[in-house]
Amino acid sequence: MPTIWAEQALLTDGWAQDVTLEIDGDRIGRIETGTLPRPGAQRVGALLPAPANLHSHAFQRAMAGLTESRGPDPRDSFWTWRQLMFRFLDRLTPEDVQAIAAFVQMEMLEAGYACNVEFHYLHHAPGGVPYDRLGEMSGRIVAAAQATGIGLTLLPVLYQYGGCDRRKLGPGQIRFGNDPERFVALVEQAQAALAALPADTRLGIAPHSLRAVSPEGLASCLDLRPGAPLHMHLAEQVAEVEEVQAAYGMRPTEWLLANAPVDRHWCLIHCTQMERHETLALAATGAVAGLCPITESSLGDGIFDGVAWTGAGGAFGVGSDSNIRIALSEELRTLDHSQRLRDRSRAALATPERSTGRVLLEGAARGGAQAAGRDAGALAEGRLADLLALDCTRIDLEGLAGDRLLDAWIFAGDDRAVSEVWAAGRHLVSAGRHRDHDAIAGDYRATLKRLREL
């Protein structure tokens, strides 16, 4: 039985010293505190629950750094960025998507994530023509996960329309499109493909947004996989809020709460354009707020009200979304810094009992596991062994313990401090490096070279 000995570990009831943790298959077996290291045990500095990355569009990783010049529009925004994204994705083949997804999953693991929740909407060939195998692209995400070993929650996305007025999908969106009937067949093929992965794999559903999915389409998603994770973009942009309000007479969050059975199986992505009453009402449902602070900063989305949300007991997790940077510690730091900037405060999310770093890490671990439909999120016997270890000899961490260690990692250090990562007991990162780093990076490098020559 693989065994880890940690100088310190963050357990469900707080910090413990000299901790021995056994891995029993894909789960955490016995945990003992105040122990001496056993012969052959993996020795680590600090052992933590490894969060799930709860929102990713894998293919966008290959666009990182290519959208920072100003276009002809004097006020560049999410909407101008989206047009660049549409033009880019028309170049991508299934082979490209597999290589990109494997690379970004490897980066997630090296950053400390144990699971990739893939919000997967790139389904068809350029021009919207279905592949001979309708679920071809889902199969490519699965193949990437086979190569990397990461935990996977796959969310096939229903994308019907170009807006609330049910206009047809434009040229850039046509690769995403399905009607509810064809979407059922696509989900069935995705489920079949996932059979090749370990037992911790999950399949959920993602109605894209209130702009892209009709009320009838949303209802069909609810019926398709009851009890499975259901993710949806919500209230990301001012223009989106205005469009939904004009079409349905209510703001997006208000409409969703009045018309859908939102509960703990839901994860609402971004939520950066909610008013206080919406924030409190959505938090009370038990749904997870899926926050992507680096992407939300990059696209100028706005600032989620994390202070009100956590004050109301709301669950949250973090994701890398556009994958402009894969950096767990930076996502957490950016989330907290956004609250400080908005409110002109410090340590905005801390409580008297827990420091900012601990609130962020524990919240992201619990909320990410909930959003992924994954029995993880804490170091506890019987949970999936999603674990990350920090190298406490790093200069920013040396000599620190407990909450101060987490604060130093998140606010003074970076993901180079992540030394070991396990996903459902699979030891995938050692000394900060994925076991197949060179091969996966080589495939990605060749893919980028071809794309950039087009």
C-alpha cells in the first residue's frame, strides 16, 4: 500500500504534524498523526488536498499570448476577443485538440490540480459538419486524459443559438452547434468513450448559457443526466445581462432561480455581473460559483462578490477557463486581490479562525470536488486520494507552518513549490515534473509550430 509521510498536513479538523497517510487503490486509507516515517514512505513537506480545475476550454491554451494587441474596435472587450477565438479554432483538427488538451492537463497537474473539468463545446469539423463519429472530439479529450492520468469530469456542451432571439449560429460558432436530439447522441458517445478511463471519471452536462440555449433546451439537459454535475455560464458580461433581461424580462440569475431547480449539483461559471440580492439567493441554493479569476481579469469581465458569497456560506472553486495561464496559486491570489481592490481592504476573505490562504485553498478543494462530482476535496479516510505536496525547502516556505505556510505559498510563492501530485492515488508529478513531461510537451510543440505556420 503506497504510503506518504508528511511533516505537516491539512486534515479536515485542521493542521497535524508528522502524518502518515496510506493510499488504498484510488482512495485515502488510514491517516495517523504523530508518527515516524516508515521505510519506503514518500516523504513530503506539507500535504494538502489537491483541487479540481472546475472550468477549462482546453483548445484555447494554444491561443495564449496571441490576443493582446488592440484590434480595429477602439474599445476591445470580451466580444472582440471572442471573434479572434472563433477565427483561431477553425484551424484545429482532432489531432491538434488531443495534443493541446494533453499539454494543458499536464500543466494542471504540475500546478497542483488533480482533476480537469472540461467544459467541452468544440464538437464538429470546420463549417459545422459533424465528424463521421459524432463524439470524435470528446474521444480526443478522453485520449488526452489517458496520456496524462488526470482525473476527468467531461461536460459536453449544448450550444443551440447565437443569442436569446434564437438567431442562427455564426461562422465561428457553427462547430459548437447541436439541437437537443443530436446532443443526446453526442452525450451517449462521450459516455462510451469515458469507459476507457479509471473509475473516478465522471460525465456531466453543460447547457452553455441563457444566450445560447433555449428554455426548452435547458429543460432537456436537466432530464438527460439527473444528479450529474450541471455547469452553465451565468452573468459574465454586462451585454449578456442586458440581452437576457430584454428577452425574458429578468436578469440572468433572477430568471434561472425562478425557472430551474438550482441545487448543489449545479456550478455557475463567472457570476461577475450579479447584484447583491442575486448573490445571496444563489449562494443559498448550495450551487458552486465557478470562478476563473485570471481569465476574468484578462477579458475584463468584472469582479465576483466573493465577500458576500462566502459570508453567506456559498461554495466556490476555481478554473483556468481560457487557459491563458495554468497557475493554481495565481488563481487563488487573483481572486483575493480582486476583493481587496474592489473594497479597498486587506485579507478580505479571511476569518478569525482561518487565514486568507487557508480559506482559499480549502474552499477551492471542497467546491471543486463538488462541481466535478468527485468524492474528494479533503484529506480524509475513504475520500479519493487527490493530493498535492509542497516543497517546504523553497525559500518562501522554509521554516513556516500551518496557515502561514499556505499564505506564503499563495501570496509570496508560486506553483514551483508544488513538488508531488496524486490524482485518485495515481502518482503523476514527482519533484514538480509530470512523469511524461517531455513526450507530451514535444507533441504540443509540434502542434503549435504547425498552427502558427498557417
